[in-house]
Amino acid sequence: MPTIRRTKVEFEGRIEEREVIVEEEHVEGWTQDTQMRWVGRPLSRVDGVARVTGKAGYTHDVHLPGMLIGRFLRAKQPHARITGIDSRRAAALPGVHLIWHRFNLPPVAHLDGRELFGEELAYEGAEVAFVVGRDARAVGDALGAIEVEVEPLPFAPNLAAAAAEDGPAVLVGEDNWITPDGDIYARGSVEAGLREADVVVDLTFTTPTAAHCCMETHGSAADWEGDLLTVWHSTQSVFGTRSSLADALHLPMDKVRVISNYIGGGFGSKWGAEAFTLLAALAARELGRPVKAVLDREEEHLVAGYRPGSRQRVRLGATKDGALTLIEQEAEVTTGAYGGGGPVIGGPAKDLYLCPNVRTVVRAARANTDGARAFRAPGYVEGTFALESTLDALAHKLEMDPLDLRMKNYADESPSRGEPYTYKGLQRAYEMGAARFGWPPQADAPAAGPWRRGYGMASQIWGGGGGPPANAIVKLSPDGTAEVLVGVQDIGTGTKTVLAQVAAEELGLSLDAVRCVVGDSLPAPFGPGSGGSVTLASAAPAVRSACREALRQLIALAAIMLELEGADPDAFAVEAGDIVYRADPEKRLPLTQVTAKMGNYMIVSKGARGPNPDDKAINTFGAHFVEVAVNVETGQVRVERVVAAHDIGRVVNPLTATSQVYGGVLMGVGFATTEARVIDPDTGLQLTANLEDYKVPVMVDCPEIEVLFVDVADTAANSVGSKGLGEPPIIPTAAAIGNAIFDAVGVRVTDLPATPDRLLALLAKEKTQ
Amino acid sequence: MALNFRGPDAVPLTLQINGEAHQVLVEPRRTLLSVLREELGLTGTKRGCGQGQCGACTVILDGETAYACLTLAIECEGREIVTIEGIAQGDALHPVQAAFIQHDGYQCGFCTPGQVVSAVALLAHTPQPSEAEIRAGMAGNICRCGAYPAIIRSVRAAAETMAEQEG
């Protein structure tokens, strides 16, 4: 019987208490010693052929009969008041079906409570008008023919301008500071931490505004069939999109179907319905034809979010033997005109080390740009860079090995929660990584040319424990094939494959007899969005639970066939495709022989994710070891080698897990060395709204990457023993690179990205001192 | 070269794609990418940027890789165009495709068609590329998911398979 329980779930650095309906079929957890046939193997993806032949259908590829194209006209100023729009000439152009703007569209509630087509345009790229036409050409011609009158307003393009006394108002009538006092975490006291310290290191940092740069730009296609709205949306959350669309359009939830079969990258930027989703749906209803609206690359940079740049100060205090007495971290960010309170930059500071006195503050201000969004380990990437760089500086000041300093302050239980971890494999990750990398590094032979070599490391902590709610449905057919329906989506991490592995394992079927359906809200029961690294740890136990229920039904049938009717279902096991009576293993039946008995009938079962354990913290941990080469003449930094060691509990698929680590490392390399959104302070316009000026790593920038997993099942966390991996591998990368640069050339990079001009300036300054 | 002005209205074109002739009626301003995707339903070729910066739209034109987003369809008359849909022979995958699956040379998969096409063209020119040649030859294809190490491994494995098949 379902009951309601409270459980704690960590999401992107914040702990939530949720009331959840618990209906989990009790499933015995897989232990470290459980013999596995499918789980733990480096298996190729189940949808690999579709991916390599071009048959995988993304939202961009949706094409329906009669489909029209929609696109926004966007503000070309950072801040303005709109006074008039003349769209008559545009509307008369061939192939134009509809033009909507603030003077001809009755106000519709915007998503997130903001009015669509409002009077105030608070950032470059703000929506001015929506054009629907026959094709991209017709729409493009019309966009160019719309005349817009605006009255420019003063703007604040960055933190300095927004925070200045008497600075311009980012939004008319609103305070520029969103959280003037800041989000504060504190334990102990800063004064005590300073008093007890023999050594204090105090550094300031800046981190860049970083763009997600999804290869598939954001987009949606909408189609109405009677009162049923179907939306294809490139999203990390089909159910989040369903609820936000139903809310914005005042539709019953069961009249909204959201499909996201293949998603060309998200990294935190693709959540619920967006303005183009809403307008595509409204226009499709108005015109009686499907409408597709996708962003182009420039719009992707202007309006699809970013990791906010930060200014930070970190103060660390320690005794002579390296025991931390103080961690203090202050950060300021701008989250855009309509952004939120800022990411949890202080997350690592409060939890990575044992320290009695910790204080973190994050203050967020507005600026005349679009809103910041979650971006792969929001807050933790920028927070870890500053914290772990300062810790490295402390190690040098104490003349201690940086890894020894970390072990000296190792936290066996969660410092912020005062509760034990379900499992913490960070020490093991340190040991594995150090052994593979060769740490502590040996001194290099004196360099002959301009290149200097250096070695650095950094640690990471993240959530990734997942939790309820998440459901699964299993349909088992008479031929012994199973369909597993889960309301999650595969954003490229391999979710479809790993959930199929889990189902095949539990059901005792071969992997090719299991088909996992994700990314469609109509057939699937609820599943969480793919964020916070929660997908696997949330959904896989639900899949196990549903499979276990299907097996119970099958076992009841098998018991009859084996003339053991009424026997306890737990008296049977599934071994290599057979249902076996434990007391007498001779009594066994191939599972498919049982299903064949069903006739044209289907076993249907459902399962749910159970609650998280009470009074325990579930976290992932890892350490990166990095080798760099720095050219002292040109300032160029080459990241040459990365050893990444991670504790994520049980690894369901080492092949796809390794790919996730590659991705996190590469994104960290970009963040540390080349990536930065640039806004011209004079015009307030973005200078980097493309993939040439905003430079993400390409293949020549790719270091040698070695991936290691502790791979110990976290049996206390959930019935599968796995935790998430999407975010952890980006977190320590930039700090480890910065620390390696210091080791190479003796200058501390405190402003990212570590571009050649910055390196040369630091080296020149070092020389004169 | 004789100048042959046509347009600006739609003009008939014959395009030779994956060994098959296709007749289309399109404006001269249309890119090869938009004609492949919108007129012919060949949506395997992706539009990542539309500006020749990402490589997701890579096709093979007369044996050389080209960005379909920077190529006008009208320039392609009389030329052999190979897209991702023409890489496999029926159900038989090209060794590059098989290697991408085996080595997980992708994550979200959106850039993958372009990566595969670039790798096929690279190996046609340089059957046994060094790692440096792979990196340089594939540098025009961005993978934001960062699958590069697995892509390098895939290209090497495909080169070996193709050498064995040749030998």
C-alpha cells in the first residue's frame, strides 16, 4: 500500500525535504558481491546505429505536413522601452502567415510570471515580435521588414556597473541587487578561525561567464490534434516541460504530450517550456498547422543562458601542521535582468573539508543580459576553482604536499550535516589517481626551450544521490521481450542503455530482449529531469522495482507450472534466464517458457523509487591530477594529461561512464583556458555570440585523459548502489589546471580563462618583483 | 568559366546525392544544407551553427569535405554529394560507424553525423593517419560533449579494420 514519507534529496548543492508517496516493491539491494550479467559491463549503446547513420531524430529534425516556421525578432539594445512597431510591410510579404507583438497580441501570461512582449526590453535578444511563415527564408525576410521604435534606456552590462552607487537601474523600478545580504552559510566563527590560524592565505578570483553551447540549439515544434497538444522540445525534462506548458497555456496536464527522443546537448540549459515553445503552440492553434521554432546560433548565445561570471574572495586559515581553522568564501555574481539568486558557489567550501569555522556568502545582482541558467555543476565549478586554488597556495605556504594537506583535513562525515555518508570513496580516489598519475610528481630536468612543465591536483564533492519521485512501467510480452517505460530522457549520457542493462539484469533477460522507452511524457510514468546528476540514481531503482513486480507475477505462473502452487515468491530466484526453485534447483523453467504460457497477454507492472536513507548524506567525490606545459615566451598553456578518479558508487556501464568523464574534463579545460562571454561595456552588446569568438575546445586541444572509478557499490544509497556522474568531472578540472600552472611557472592564475595575454602579464609581474 | 546568372526566383536543379539524382526547384540563395534537410528530408546532416564554425553539417563534395551550411545548392550541380545517409551500404555499417558504436565515439550524438563523415573522408585520403593527423583532420568538427578521446580511438580502430579488409 502506498504511504507518504518525508525524505531528503540533494539537488545542485541544496538539500530539499520532500514528501513523497512511497509504493516501492521491496527490492533487495544489489551488493558489491552480487554476480551481474549486464550491469557493470562496458556495453555499446542500444541506440548506436541510429546515432551513427543520421537516423536519430532530434527536435530540429521534426518535419510535419504543412509545418510552418516561427522565429522571434529580438531587441538589438541592452535596455530600451518599446514605443512602436510597424509590421504592415512585413505582413504583406509572400509566405508570411502571422506576426505577433505587444500591440496586436492580447497579453498572455509569460512563463515564470513575466509578461511576454512587455514594454521594457531589458537585454539584447529580448523578444520583440514573433513571425510565422512558410519557411526560414520567408520568416527571415519578414523579420528584416518589421520597423521597431524604441527609446534607449541606461544599462548596466556587468557587475561593476550594476553594483556601482547610483548606477543605472537594470530593470525600471527594481533594485539591482537581487540578494543584497547574500545567501549565507556559517558554522563556527570567522574570528575564532583567524585566531587559531598560524597561517592565513587570502586570494581574490574572477571566473568567466561561460556559455553552454549545446550543439543542437534550443527549439520546439508544436502540433494540435483537437485539444491535445503535442510538443517536440529539446529538453532535459519532458515532465517539467509538460507542467510548465500546461500552466502557461491553462491546459489540463493530460492534454499536453512532450517528446524529446534525442537531445543535442543541454548541460543545464534546457529545462521547461520557453517563450518560443509557448508561441509555437499558440501560433499552431491559431493557424491550425504545426509550427516549429528553433534558435539560431547567435540567439543561442544571447538568450539560452550561461554560467554567471563571479568575483570571489577566499580566506583560509590553518595551523602549522596544516589543520584548517577557517574557510571563508565570498562571491558576487550577476544573473541577468530576470535571473535568480545565484548558484551555490559556497557548496564545496562547506563540505569538502573538516573545518570548524566556515562562512560562505553569495550575493547576486541583476545586469542587462538574459538570465543565467544552471550549467553543469552550477556554483561548484567556480567555487571549487577558487577554493582549491587557495588550498594549493596554502599548501605551498606551509611547504606541504597539496595532497597531504587534503588528507590532513579529510572529513569522514558530512561537515555541514553532521551525518555520516552512505559511502565516501574520496581517499580511494586520491590513492588510485596518485598511483596512476605519479604523485607526488618528480622534479623535471631543467627546461631548455620556452616550455615549462607543471603538475597539479584538485578535489571535488557533489550530490548525485537522486531520490524520489521516479516511476517505471514494465510490459512483458509472451515472447519474452520487455518494454520498460520511464519518464526520464537520454541527454546523451546513455540513460536508455544503462536502464535497459538494469532491467535485463533484474528480469534475467538478454539485453536485446529489453527495449527502454524514454523521452515521451505520454506513455511513460513520471520521471525526473536530467539535472543534478540524479537520473540514474533516481530512475534505476524504480526500474528494478517494476521488474521485480513483473517477476513476482511470472513466478506465480512458474510455481503453478512446476506444481509448486502457493509457494513463497522469495523461494524462487532468476538465474541465467531460468526461474529456479531455490530449495530444489532442479525445479527450473526458462523464463520464456513461462511467458509463452500467457497466450496473447501481457504482464504489466509498475515500480517506484523509494526514499533515501534517513540521517545519511549521499555524495559523489573525485580528484583530478593534471599535467600542463606553459610557454613562457608566448603565454600559451597546453593541458597535456589528466587523470580523473571518481567515486560514483557502482558503475553500471564503464564505457558510457568514461565518456561522461571525458566530457566533463573537456568542458573544464575550456572553462580554464579559452571560454569567456564578452560583453562590450560601451554598447552592452555581446561580442562572442558564435562558436568562433566563443572558443570551446576542439580535438587539437584535447589532453590525454585517463579515467578511473572507485567502483564500490553504495549499497546504503539505493537498491542499485549507483550515484550520478554528469556533473562531477567538470568540477575540479580548472583548479587542477591552475595549480599545475603554478607548479610550472610559479604564478597563480586567479582570473580565468588563463589566456596567453594573462599568463604573459603574470609572468612579467613576477619578473619585476 | 561562363557566367550563368539565374534567379532570384526558384530554379530547377539536379543534385547527385548518395548515388541518386534528385530534382529540386529552389531559390539560388538556398544552401545545400537547407535543401538536404528541408526539400529532401535528409535530416542526418545537422545545422549546428549555420556559419561554418562547428562542422555538424559536414558532407563530402567530389571527395572533399565541405560545410553544407556554407555551400550554395546551386554550386553543387554536376558534383557527387555524399551525406551521412550514404555512408553505410544498406544495413552494412561503414567501419567508421561500427567503430564509433564500439568505442562510444559520441554522447548526445548531434555532431556525430559530421564527425563520421569527416572521419570517412580523412581515411579515404590518409588510410593510416597518425594521431596528430587525426586531430588536425577532425579539428573542424566541434563536439561539445567532449567525446574527442573516444572519437580518436574510433578513427584509429576504423583505419585498422579497413586495412585488414584491404589486405
